[in-house]
Amino acid sequence: MPEQLQARQQQLLTHTRDFVRDHLEPLSARHEDDAATLRQAVVSAARSTELFALTQPRAYGGSEAGVLDLTVVREALAVSGLPARRWVLGPGPGFLAAASGVLAERYLEPLLRGELRTAFAFTDAREGPGTVARRTDGGWLLDGLKSYVTGGADADCFGIIARIKDGEGSLFAVVDADSPGLTVGERFRSIDGSHHATLTLHGLFVADDALLGAPGSGMPRAMKQIGDTRLAMAADACGLMQYVLEHLEQHLLAPHRSGAPLADREGVRLRYAELRINAFAARSMVYRTARLADAGENVVNEGIASKVFCTETLGHLVDTAIQLEGGQALVAGHPLERLYREVRVLRLAEGASDLLRLNLARGRFELGKGRI
Ligand SMILES: Cc1cc2nc3c(=O)[nH]c(=O)nc-3n(C[C@H](O)[C@H](O)[C@H](O)COP(=O)(O)OP(=O)(O)OC[C@H]3O[C@@H](n4cnc5c(N)ncnc54)[C@H](O)[C@@H]3O)c2cc1C
């Protein structure tokens, strides 16, 4: 465990480990084949603990934990390797964090109570056209095609980013799923098991009071939300790395038909040590970034670096662990087979690795920004 955790974080760590042992593991085993029941059971168990409200704002009864607190908790949950870990932390405000007045009442409050499902429509369809917003009386008309909106088929409302036509920047609209001019396409599934949909916007009217922030401020607002998610993904990835390493260790120490455990082979040891070094580097990066964020620093670059490095490292780690564990790790239902599918999407979702690398380079060469 990274050194110098404060008493509060130590307490959260103990609490999270206890929750994994007492609830997450037994519930996951009991409801293995029934995701809906498992989700309900995990949410119900988590609700009676302090973990559930950690991501929720104080103004709404949550404890609004710091970045390091959440890093510790997310990592400790992911060490379990259990998919149900994603339901332990209650719904956070997400893109509605800055909502106030009517938007807060109508969307944010029911979201935090678990009564409303949102989805984030950011990525334009590969073939285009890019989503645009045109000024009209009392609001905006949106046209475009959004792809890969996670949870889109089940969402009650969407946060939509659209470039302002003949103007500066983008706007961030909050739109009900049943709005005229909005068509939710068919639900599709990616290899990690998550569900998504496309959105077609055709003359979709958005009133001025359904915008988050001022017109033109949509992109920085969206990037803040995406930046927070990247840090969460990096912490989760670090926990999964530990899970995989522990799994691999047990396998390498077990008897092998060659007469000696694989852990006795020097070639295997070299591979194993490399994985541990990379996992250590990834964790160091994530904890440093979390501390900087809690100190009020701008961590956009550190967040990008952590997301790219942790998800790429995790992908390599799972891949190598499968190679060292052999064919049994590729049997459907094996934990590493499931993780292989789960972690592959992380290198694309919330920013493809190469595009994030380009952002970093642009920060240095064109903008003269960035600490790393
Ligand atoms: C599981 C999952 C969940 C997702 N959830 C959401 C969601 O909820 N909301 C949402 O809005 N989006 C979501 N996305 C979409 C995701 O953000 C995009 O897939 C991602 O940003 C990459 O965009 P793209 O798929 O259009 O690929 P492209 O942008 O076409 O990029 C494909 C590849 O081309 C290369 N490339 C592209 N542009 C450049 C360039 N300028 N220079 C050099 N190389 C380049 C890179 O190698 C890149 O990986 C999700 C995706 C996944 C896989």
C-alpha cells in the first residue's frame, strides 16, 4: 500500500476490504447467474454503509470524498476482481455536478436517489456529421448523430455536447429521452458486456434553461467530467492489476507437469518481475495524481498519463498472465478470460490512447502547458 495514507484513508481502506469480504464476495457467489438480483443486493448492502454516499455532494447528504479517498476505495474494490464492484459506490452527479435550480431539481436530485438514469452523448458517429446547435427563439436546435452512448437505450435523459454553428465553442444540453427530434437507436453490446446505443438528433429543440452553463462552455465542462472518469478508471485498473498478479502468483507456485512449479523458471520470473514493476509504476502515478488533485492542482496531463499508462499496462498484464497460465485461462468463464474482454475497452473508452498521447504533445508543443 502506498505510504503515508492518513487515518481517514486507512479507515476507508479497512471498511472497503470488510465490505468486499462480508458482502461483495458472498453476494457475487450467491447471485452469479442473475445480474439484476445481484445489483439490487449489492446496492442494498452498500446503502447502509458510508461507501455508497462517497461520490455524492454534501448538499445532497453525501460525503463528497476527496480524490485520494476515492482512489483508495476504488482500488480496494477492484482488487476483488468482481464485476459487481461497480455498484458499491452510489450514483455520483456525473455531468450534472454543476446543475442548479430547475435542472438540479428535475435531474440531479432523482439521479442521486437512484430514480433516474442518465447517459453521456459526447462522441460523434465516425461517419459524421458532427453534432451542431443552431440558435432559435428561446433556445437551440440540435442536429447530428452520436455513437456509443453507454446506457443510452435505458436512459431517462442525456447530456449532449453540440458545436455551436456560426459561433464559438460548444454547448452542453440536458435532454429527456422522449423529446421530439431525438431517436434512440438499437441497443448493442461491446465485448466487456456493457450496453450502448446511437442517438439521432433531428431538429431537437433545447430550451435555454436546459443548458448546463453558458453556451460556448460545453467542451471544458465535458472535459472535466471525462477527466474525473479517467482518474477513476486508472484507480480501478490498479486494483485489477493486483487481482491478476495474485491470481498469477498462485498459478506459478502450483505444481506443474514439468516437475517444478513455473515460478522456479528464470524466464518466467523475468516476465513476472516486469509485470510487478509496471504495476508499481502505475500505482505510484495514480496516487501522486490523486494527491495533486486534492491539493487543488490542475491534473489534466497527469490524468491523461495515468489513464493511458494504467489501461495499457493492465491490458499487457492480463495478456501476459494468460500466456503464463496457459490454455486454461482462455476457457469461457475463467476470470482472466473475462478480464481480457473487460479491460480491452478501457484503451478506447474515455479517449483512445493515441489521441490522449497527441493531446499531451499538443500541450507541450503548441500550448506550452503541462508538468509531465
Ligand atoms: C465501451 C465503450 C464505452 C463508450 N461509452 C461512451 C459514452 O458513454 N459516451 C460517448 O460519447 N462515447 C462513448 N464511447 C466512445 C469512445 O469515446 C470512442 O470510441 C473513442 O473516443 C474513440 O473514438 P472512435 O471510436 O470514433 O474512434 P476514432 O476517433 O475514429 O479513432 C480510432 C483510432 O484512429 C486513430 N486516430 C484517430 N484520430 C487520430 C489522429 N488525429 N491522429 C492519429 N491517430 C488517430 C487512433 O489510433 C484511434 O484509436 C465509448 C466507447 C467504448 C469502447
